[in-house]
Amino acid sequence: MTSQAVLKTPRERYRAELRRTILDVAREAFNRDGYEGVSMRKLAEKVGCSHANLYLHFKDKEALFECLVEEGFQRFADGLGKVPQSVKQADPVEFLRKAGRAYVEFGVANASIYEFVFILRRPGNRPLTPHASYERMRALIQRCVDEKRFRRVSVDAASQALWAAAHGITSLLILRPTFPWTDREKLIGQVIDAAIDALLA
């Protein structure tokens, strides 16, 4: 039997397509103008729908922003999940190297998502909790320490240092595309390898 998802009415399809358009237009606007520079009224004009229709999908700007944050994290996690299973089950240090490269490559290939999730300033001063993808990296570093592949280092400090290295090169490649970078693949590899080699036992 055909699934219920396929049996969407024209109205349901329209609502789903409008929601997708709102999210795409909003991400571009937040990246371009910052959180304070975006208004729901301006977004409605850009999308081509009524102000009231926008609020049928998102109760306010903060709800729209948070939806984009969560979506961005999920798409980013999905991209990192493409590291081959054979690598995940083998040497944890090799997996970290592959995952670090995948992080940078996905971020550069999906610059608008990366900028929104990791570069754009958040409204207010609410504490941020680590996302699941960060927790998986931390668990992998813990495994490397437990198996004596890494020195007896602080797992939190090592996790944050590795993330900082990957984020740094990703941000530079996105924000400074006209800089005369050397071979990109070699550069990414050198940054990731240097951060990991510093932890080796």
C-alpha cells in the first residue's frame, strides 16, 4: 500500500514546500544580516507570503532560528556519517583522521549551513550544550586514551582542541576563499594530522 507520506493532499504539499522555502530564505537572511537584522515581516515579503502565514509555521523569530540550528546540526551530522563503516570499526586514530577531513570538506561544500551553525552569533547568552556529533568525537578520543593510543590527556581539552583545529581551517577556507591557499587537500590533512599527532602516545 502507498505510504501516507505519498498521499499528501495538494494543500499539505503546499504547506511543506512553503515551510522549506521559509527555512532556506531565513538561513540566507540570518547569514547575511545577523540575527538582529532579520524581521519576520521582511522574511514574509521575501518569501512571498503573508505575515500571518509565516506565523502559522513558526511562532516567532527565535523559533525559526532554533529550527534552522537543529536542522543544520542534523545535516552536518549526516554528512559526517558518510565516513565508511570499515574505517569506523578499525583503528580509532585513523577514524579520527578521516572524520576530521570529512568535517572540513562537508563544511566547505555546505558553507551556508556551516556559517549558520558554527559562525553566526547566537542571540542572547544562553549556554550551549554539546551536540551529539561532538559527543561521539569525545567518546572516540576517550577510547584512544583508554587504549593507550593517546597520552593521558584531558579528554575534554583534547576534544575541544581537535574541534578548534578543524573549525579554524574550515572557517578560513569559507570566509577567505580568495586567499592564495596551497593545495587544499594537503592543507586540510596537515592541520588535522598535526592536531591528532600531538596527542599520540
